[in-house]
Amino acid sequence: MNRYTKAALLAGASTLAAGAALADAHAACDLGTGNVRILGNDFGAIHAVVDRAMECTTEGEITANLTTEHKEIQVAALTADPTEYTVAIVANSSLVPLLNGGLVRPLNDLVEAHGDSLSDLQLIRVGDDIVAVAFMANAQHLFYREDVLAEAGVEVPTTYEEVIAAGQAIRDAGIMEHPVALNTMTGWNLGEEFINMYLGYGGEFFAPGTAEVSIDNEAGMKALETLKALTELSNPDFLTFDSNATGALWEAGNVALATMWGSRGAGILDDEGSSEEVVAATKLAGAPTVGGGSQPATTLWWDGFTIAQNISDEDAEASFKAMVHGVAPEVLETEGNAELAVWLIEGYEPTPAAQGVAQSAQAGAMPYPMLPYMGLLHTALGDELADFLQGKESAEQALDDVEAAYTTAAKEQGFLQ
């Protein structure tokens, strides 16, 4: 978790050159007396945006709380009146509960008044309302160790069947006992891995035109079987693997094949936290397909910002102006920032760290479903699949449990009768 304030940021500007740059930025971003309080995830690209937003000046306050637990606290934080945060940095799925609760405001007027630097591609709409401003794209895709695959005598996998075969070959050759890693931590991460694999098999989550779940089918069974085969090649504590854990395993040289978020690519490929051998042999590729399909087994995501509903118009305007300053093309001019993400910002050119996301998008990866009840299914998947992966229940029982948990939640929230 990273909490910081304007005062802390200014204290970090230790050189005269930095001080001059900040002075120029302040002149370009005067917020008057409004307050800006930002809640978001904790990774490099968001830090870059927030650092630039906090260059703005105001007679009010500018604070930020960047934490991997942001999804768990954002609904409660934005439900209060006035809210604890004026800005929520969100992704496809984490925006949905805010929209369902009426917790973020339409941005049409603010975009018209202060959004000249934004492109239409960045404007996320629901109906006629602009509800968020996207600044980066993301997807999970394949990271592989070129040297380890060569030592095991296998080609770079392009399907999950080939990933499993390559992992087994690495194990059989005695190179690594647990060569594979995915973000399979119980909860949101595990749910996301099922969603990726299920879409790769061409599955549909709901009966057409309804909120009735429909994953207890052949695609659901195959998705579970594939995930189980992958986790059998992972360290036995795979149910603790989130992005930080898989990234640490990779940088320690303990795995050779991993499905990780593209936003982790820059950190994996930099010269910190790992050996030169691991960094030099690390390659990024698009997400594999599965089951003979042509669609990558992953989902496309965007990250962007929203403005809270339960705040004053003055704070909303100041918050929007600060975030627009944060995502301006100039953010790419800071050394290292261009490598942090696949930016949806004018002037961005894809870097080596962005190749996996770009290849997945070009191959036809599906956007994560922005349905009002998708979050309930995601939660049910994350909560109910661990027993199957640990061999404690059958795939049929696991899918039955997911559907039962989802249906109960959907009825409680009025999506089903």
C-alpha cells in the first residue's frame, strides 16, 4: 500500500532541475481551491499517472492511496456522503459495482470543459454518458524463458496444451520441478483465470438476454481440467499466487512459463530484482489459445479514472483537471514511463514489454464482460473452485457450487427472481 500527499511528493524533489520542472507543471495545472483524493491500484503505470496529477497546485488537498486492496474498499469509500475519495482509478470489472450503486458521476460536462487532450478512444461510455477516462490497456499473456525451453528441447508454446506439454518436458528433464505459474490465488485472481480459459473454449457465461448463469457445460468442464493440469505443474502453494507472487517467482528464476498481466512486463524486464541471465532469457508473447480455438484465452482490460458522485462540483472539477493532467501525453516523456504500460495516450509507441498485450489484442482477445451481474459470477468462481483444484471435489460439483452461489447472490441483488 502506498499513501502519499502533496507534501511528500514535493519533499522527494531533491534537485533544482526537478524543482524547476515542478514549477512549470504547477503553472500548467492550477486547481484553485478544490480537493483531490485518489484511490487506485498499486503498480508502476498508475504511480506514473498519479505522480503527474499530484504536480498540480491547489489551496485544498491532494492525496492518494494506491493499494492492491482498492477493489475491496472502493464501494464503501464512495458510498459515504461526502466520499473519502474524489477519484477512483478502476478497470472494466471494478467500474461495474460503482455504476450499479450510482457512485460515479457522468463526465460529459467536464470532458467538454477540460478534456481537449483526451482522444475519443479514451472515453468510456454507458449509453450517452461518459463514465470513465481510460489511459492504458492490459491483458494476461505468456511469459517464457527462452533458455529453459531450449534446454528442454521444446518450441515456444502457442496453445495451453503446448504449455502443459512444455512444462512436463521441463520437469521430466530435471530442470525445474514446478516450471509453471498463473495468478491462481483464491478469490478474484482464480475467478479471472477461469474466465480467461472459459472464453478460450468459446463459452457463454449467461443464457442469452438473461442473468441466468450457464457455465455448467462442456466448455466449463474443459476450462477446469486445463487449469488443473496447469496447477499440477505449479508449486503446491499455487492458491496464494497473485501478481506480486508470480512476479517474484519469475524474477527469482523459479519458473519458466507463466501467465501474467502485461502491466508487469516492464518490471520483469528491467534491471532490478532479478539476474541478468533471467532478464536476458525472458520473452513475452500473446496469450495461448486452447481447445483448438483461434481466440486467445484471455480478456482485454482497460484502466482509467472515474469521478465520485457524492462530492462537491468544485472538488469534481479539480479532480478531473488533475487526472487529465496526469494522463496527458507529457507523462510519456518521463524516463521509463513509456515502458510501464500499453498506453491509450496520444503519441505512445509499443515497447518490448507491451508485445504480449498487443499480440493478444491483434489475435482477437475478448473484452472483459461489463455486465452488471458479472462481478457476482466472478466472485462465485473465485470462492468455489479451490476445492476442485486441490482434488477435494469433482469438476461437476465445483460448477454446481459456482452456479448455486451466483444464483443466490443474483436473487439477493434483484437480478433474478
